Amino acid sequence: MSEVGATTLQKTGGSAQGGKRIYLFEEGSAGMKDLLGGKGSGLAEMTRAGFPVPPGFTITTEICNIYNANGKVLPQGLEQEIGEKLNTVEQKTGKGFGDPKNPLLVSVRSGAKFSMPGMMETILNLGLNDETIKGVVSLTNDERFAYDCYRRLIQMFGEVVMGIEKEGFSGLLEEAKKARRVTKDTELTADDWKQLVRKYKELFFEKTGSPFPQDPHIQLIKAVQAWARIQGQPSPLPGTPPPEKGSFMGSSSRMHRGRM
């Protein structure tokens, strides 16, 4: 399973080496904060130092600039490059993105050379769908945990990528707890989470007019587009220009519940 994170970058005169737009963690370094951001360069340096960092890659800040200057369109060839780097992560982890039996899951993160407001919230466990969830249940032997992660992905994707108000999802969760006469999320059963997955999908369709995407690659590209779009928005701090940001992706041996 894999984490994907986005690192924010400050405006500088620097550019990617030889037009390079995506860096595997081992290809970066601590001195590349302006291009890879604080998190991306930190992960790169830890990888080069031999620390057990899960494999991953970073999309540079320049992609965010191009996306927003090009009418909210990712530059030509980037999706193919992401696919190639993702293949490298698959080979290193022994998992497949979209593989129903041994799924690789990824997360998109946002960060900056310097921490600041306005960064995109993390989207965890991209790659979960109605087929890969079965593989996760089989691998973890924990149906309740797996479906809890699935409904969280639908919520995070819905809120961050599609702009659905969080109150819709949180309201459904509160209704489920009330019906079960419990007060804590941990008191809900696997069947409860399954029902919430169904209801979250219905809410997603109601608010967007389209179903929650079952193709993991569509999930990932839409998340990258959301990162580029959100990071190009004006800063919430008066008088502060919008920071330039890049995106990094890596793998993990575990799934993530996140915070909600």
C-alpha cells in the first residue's frame, strides 16, 4: 500500500534539472527544497541516507504553475510519467495499483518549503474500490477496518477533490451511530461501515452527478489535479502570495484511517 503526498514550494528562479518533472525519492536531496518542498526533499535525503523510507516520488512545483497557467489542464505527457513512476513503486513493493488480490494504495499529500495555511488536506488510500476492498479484507483479515478506510477515502475524495461539504458525510456518520445507539466510531460494526460506504456513494452521486470513480488511475489523476488547483489559489493570509507547491507519492506497508 502506498502514500502519496504533495509538497508545497516557494517561488524561486530555479527549475527542474533538464526539464525533469517527477523525481523518485532517491533522485532528490535536502538541497532541493525549492523544487521538491520541505517534505519531499526530507524524504529524499532520508532515502539517500539509507533510512527505511517507503518508495515514492515527487511532482515538482512547476507542474502546479503550468496547470494553473494552462487553463487548469495538466501538461502533456505528465499522466504517462506518473504511470511510469507508479510502476516503479509497484515493482519495489510487489503490489499492483488496482490489483484486486494484492492492491497498492496511495495517498496524496500537500506540504511546503515552509509550513503555511491553504495547503491541500491529505487524501489517503487511493486505489480502494469495490474490487480491491476484497483483497484488503483478505490481506488484513479485518473487514471492519477495511470498510472504515474505504468510507474515509470516499469522504476525503469527495471533500477535497469534488468540493462536497463535510457536513453531509459527518451527518450520515452521526445517523449511523444514533441508530446503533453508540457514541464512538469504534463501536460501529463492519456491517455498519458497509452501509455507510453505500450511503457515502449515494451522497457523492447526489452532489456531483457522477459515481465515485472505481478506476484507481482516475482517482489518482483527479487527486493530482485537485492538488494543482488548490495550491494555486490565493493565500488565506492577507498580503501573502500563493505558494507554489509540488506533489510527492510514496508507498507504505499499512493502510491509514486518517483523521475525521
